[in-house]
Amino acid sequence: MSLTIRIMIALVAGLASGILLAEWGGAWDAEVVAIAQPIGKAWLGGLQMPLIPLIFALLVTGIAQAATTARKNGLAGRAIALFAILLVGAASVAAIAGPLMLHVWPVPAGAVGALAGAGPVAEVPDVRPSAAWLLGFIPVNPLKSAADGQVVAVVLFALIFGFAVTRITPERRAQLTGLFEALGDALLVVVNWVLWLAPVGVFALALVAGARSGLATAGALLHYIGFIVLLCLLVTLLVYPLAMILGRIGAGRFARAVFPGQAIAFSTQSSIASLPAMIQACDGPLQVRETSRSIILPLAISLFRITSPPANLGVALYVAAMNGVTLGPTQLVMGVLVAAIVSLAAVGLPSQITFFTTTGPICLAMGVPVEALPLLLAVETVPDIFRTVGNVTADMGVTRILDQRRTDAG
């Protein structure tokens, strides 16, 4: 039985147990919740423990490898630059559309705070950017920034350090990246140990949520799934006009070309499994040269996940709305930048780990509570289908665009 299925079973069992306790538990209700709550919080604390050092290690190695690849190959460099622009653009779509969607289609009233047991309505102060405010992001003491959970400062230092690594001698660069790769691998072992206990932690958290909010919790989870799926579909649909305009290809032709890869992505939730169909589309209706396809497509599958920033930022927006946290423009801008950058840290990681390594830093950077993330992980299977479909669509779109730009350049 896969971890995803075990987590799903624990979620359903926990919610059902909590609802039964709330309805018929009587005096047992408070006692069981008092036992389950610290178990859930302890598991969540274990999950947060390796988060910041893991993000730092993954970002340093990811930036160093991407920068080295870009310097060695001009087409690869242009591809990575386009990936970065589109990742920021996709996250910006979520920052604009997400709050509007939640305004038109708000979180069910009975479910506000249901998944995390939130307290009173909070507000994150929207500090106006100034010289002093910007200087506050410079990590004067990176270790202190990490200890204080200042994710933006840690991410900034990781970016600078990662680019600096590319400027040292190849021998020392290999030693340093090897060290951080080993550090990342060790921290991933810790995360896997914590995730092995995920059914216990999710059951405890779901029981508490069910006991406090009853069926409103289930309503919030269904609403959340619909919200993230709509964001993924919106970003996926925007790839079509982008490919039409920049890649100079008709809408019908592009849709027919990407459909086989989308179908495989929908059924397997794997971009790599869709690779043969993507190659066939590039060699056929997309009319991409083999010399371009052989460079761009592997890079896109490895580094470019266009739905990750908007979907992950959408998770933070939803948790904020669920907890009554009001976000200002400054917090949204920080969320966009962190979402785009940390998507690089998700390269090659299992979906359960990816969810926390990408959504956790965004929530922390925006001042959003993270207590609801474990329960949202339990229902991530459905949004993950639409994430993968969007990623596959964008991979083929950017491959066509970059090959067309190469043709125009002569």
C-alpha cells in the first residue's frame, strides 16, 4: 500500500472518528482530543524540523547546476531564462486570480479555521517597501535568519551562494556541491522517517479537526481541491495563447499535438512517463528540430514545473483565507518570488516531500500558519493530476517557442 493511500485512509478515519466523538462522544470528546492534539503537533514539528536546511541545500545545488548548464550551452541558457520568467509569471497569475476566486467563491463559513483550529482573525501587516525594509532582507547573519525562520533571507542567501559556487574552480565546485548534495540526501532521509509516521500524524490532526468542526472540515477539503484544480487549469489554458503567439502555431494544431502527452500525464501523474509522447509530438505536429528538442525537453522536465508556483502559492492563499489572515500586496509579491524560486528545490523529489518543501517556505515567508498543510497533503492526489497535465503542456509549449525563436534568429 502506497504512502498516499495510507495517508488518505488515515485522513478519512480521523475525520470520521472526530465527527463521531463530537456527536456522541460526550465526556470522552475533550479527553481524546487532548491526547490526539499533541501527537499531531509533535509530528508536524518533526516535519518542519529539516525544512529550512533542506531548502538551502537543494537550492544551492539546483542553482549551481542550472547556472553551470546555462554557461556551457547557449540554448540551455535561454531555456533556463525563459523558465524563470514563466515561473514568476505563473505565480503572479495565482497572486491575482487566487484572491479574486476566493472572494467570488469563498471558503465555506463553517470551515474557516476548521482544518487548523485557528484562533481569532489575524492580519499580516502590509509594510510599504522602503530602504530599511529592503535592507532587512539582507541576511547579515544567515544562521540567525535560519534559526528565526526568516525564509526570504535564507532563500536570498542560498541564491547568492549558489551562483558564487559556479565561480570557483571545477575541483572545489565539485567538492562543495557534493557536500550539499550529501546534506540534502541526509535531510531527505529524515523527512522520509517523519513521513513514514504520516498516517499517525494525519489521523491525530484529522480527529481534532473533525471533533471541532464536524462535516465543515470535509467541505473545506472539497472546496480546497476545487480551488487548486481551477488555478492549475487557468495556468494550463494560458499556455495555449502563449504557444500560439510566441511559437507561431495554430491553436488546433497545438491542442492536437499536446493531447497524447496530457492523457498519459492525467493517468500516470508523471511527466517522465509522458516523455515518449512529448518527443513524438515534437518530431511530428510541433515540428521541433531534434537538436533543439534534445536539449530543451530534458531541461524542461527537470527544472520547469509551471504549475508548481501558482498551485503552491494557491495553497498558502487558501490557508490564509481559511484562518482569516489578511494578506497585503507586499506579502503577495514575496509569495510570488519565493514560490518561483523554491520550485527549483522540488526537482526530482517525491510528491509528498515536494508538497512540504515548496508550500512550507511560502507560508512562512507570508506569515501564514502551516498547521493545515498535513491534512491538505492527504488530498493532494487530485490536484497533482492537474499539476502534471499543466507541466507537460508547458514543457511542449516552451520547446516549440524556443525552437521557433532559434529559427527566427537564423
